[in-house]
Amino acid sequence: MTIQLPSADGTLQTYEPRTEPLLFSSGTPFSSRTVFSAAHVVADPYADVSPDSPAAVDWDATLAFRRHLWSHGLGVAEAMDTAQRGMGLDWAGAAELIRRSAAEARAVGGRIACGVGTDQITGGTLAEIRAAYEEQLAVVEEAGAQAILMASRALAATAKGPEDYLEVYGHLLRQSAEPVILHWLGPMFDPALEGYWGSADLDAATEVFLEVIAAHPDKVDGIKVSLLDAQREIDLRRRLPKGVRCYTGDDFNYPELIAGDDQGFSHALLGIFDPLGPLAAQAVRLLDTGDVTGFRALLDPTVDLSRHLFQTPTRFYKTGVVFLAWLAGHQSHFTMVGGLQSARSLPHLARAYELADGLGLFPDPKLAEERMKNLLSLYGVDR
């Protein structure tokens, strides 16, 4: 059996899908690395909403996907960029997601950390931005989850310089109940975050970021760095205070960063581990045994898929993530909150299918093939 897939040059190419998936076992949490998968939300396909409406979420399917990740030993990073935070999911929806997912985590013994931002406001004074952060921090702490202090569009727009970042983050860290994860999201993921930490010069921004951490090392569990620059992340993690983890958010270079070197390694908090969950978990279990070669042999081939999903405009990677979840049978439809299923082209989606199928990611390759053919038919491609 073959399938005709459209390529970027407008021609159809014949592809022969695999017939057998790779087999992945579930298991206990890891011993050598702390690993979170940022998780997507499943839209309610029957909701009569527009792209501008509040998100209509299929809660049963959304929570089922989190149980899937937990069953493989992964932690869940909730209400983050991958969940379309600020791209279809507003704060009211995110707060409900945090409460529901945290309760589910307690029920199954899963690890969860949740995003804290300021997306209930679009701007304001520093005092108003602090208050917005505090409101969200309270929701996460009351839910019993670890907090991830996300970058704030409002703060990026309001801050006059590094001193404003130091003041806002210092205030939040002093009052947080438990150590948090600080998240530095680069402008390739969100253009509104250009110049975060008070400078468009990344070297200068790094010094401010490190100053925040150095002032409150007991309140920082770790940092998540999403700059897609492996050497910058390595240099940064080598300067962290003892006990502060580096969680890679580099969806281009994660195998080498997690494997590490003789001076250290990165833990992980990655959007690409949403579609890669079972395979990534198996790779990390090899690393737990000291088998770095086996870890790289399993995870390195996934980078082509990740680079494809995260190609520019990088912020639309969520479309590919949800598309693969549909093909893998984790949800019954390819619909996204905010109508974001339209954000990637058919050739892009076809290539994502081909790469994921080649990796053996689909538990039922036949189902994935049939769903891909159904999508192609909607675009006028002859089955």
C-alpha cells in the first residue's frame, strides 16, 4: 500500500507507510534526568465558536492525553506555550486547565508544573503586572502544582530596562511558596518577547537573568531556556548556582543537551516531547543505565521531525503537534482552539506524517494512514 503525499514543490510523491509501530513500554519516573513534556489541549470539535471566542476544550480527551504522558514516566508542563497559551487559550481557560490537570496528577501520582503568566492583561503598570502574576501564582499553588514563571508580554512592553525585570521577578520569588522554574522564551516563539530581560543583546540579557537567579537561588528550582542556541544554553547552565537545574527548551538540539558533557547536562521541558513521549521516555531510561550511545541512537533520529515542526514561523509548531496527536489516535479530530489547524500548509503536514511514520511513532500505522488519506481528500488529492 502506498500514499501520494504533496511536496513543497507542488508535486505528488509516492510514500509507502510502515506497517508495524515501534513498541514502547510504560514505566516509572526517571533517575538521571527530570523530564517534562509540555502538553497540548484538545479542542471540542462540536462547539459553535469562532477563532476569537474563548477556547472550547474537550476536557476528557485533554486529560486522557496527560495520563498517556504520565504513564510513560514523563512529567507534564501544563498551560504552557504548547497548550496555545496566548494563541487561543486565554487565562480563564488556562486556570481551568491547571485545576483539572493538577487534580488528575494527584489522582494518578503524576508530576506536574504549570505556567504562571500575565495573560489576563495586555499591559499596565509594573504594579498591575505584579498583581497579574500573583493572581496566577496563587491558582497554581492552590492547585498543588509547581509554578513555572513564564515570560510576560505585558512586562516586555512596559519595562524600561533591566531594573524593572529585577524588581518584578524579585518580588515574585520572595513570595513564592516553593522553588519555581524560570522560563526564558525567545522571540522566535513569541515576537512580543523581543528584548526580554531589558535588552535585545542576548549577552546583556543573560547577565540580568543570572542576576535574578543569583539573588534568590533557594527559590529557583531551575530555568527553562528556549532560545534554540545550544552553545548559549551550555554556557548558561555552567554559570548556574549549585542546585539550580537547566531544563532545555531547545527543540533543535535536545539530544546533545540532555546527554551533556563532562561539565554537566540539561534536564528537559520540551514541546517536542508531546508527540515523542513514549520514544523520549525509552531513550531517557537508556540514559538512566549510563547508555549514552543508546540514548543518542534512539533520540537523534527524531531531530529532523522536531526541526520540521518548529520551522519558522516557529510559534505555529502547535499545529503539527496536534496533527500528530490526531494521527496517533489520541484524539478523534484535527481541530484546534482558535482555528489554528489552518496555520500550516498541506505539504508541511504531509512531511510531518512521513517523518513521524518513519520513526514508528504511530501506535496504529493503518489508522494514521487512513486519517492522512482523509485529510488529503479534503484538499482534492486523489486517494
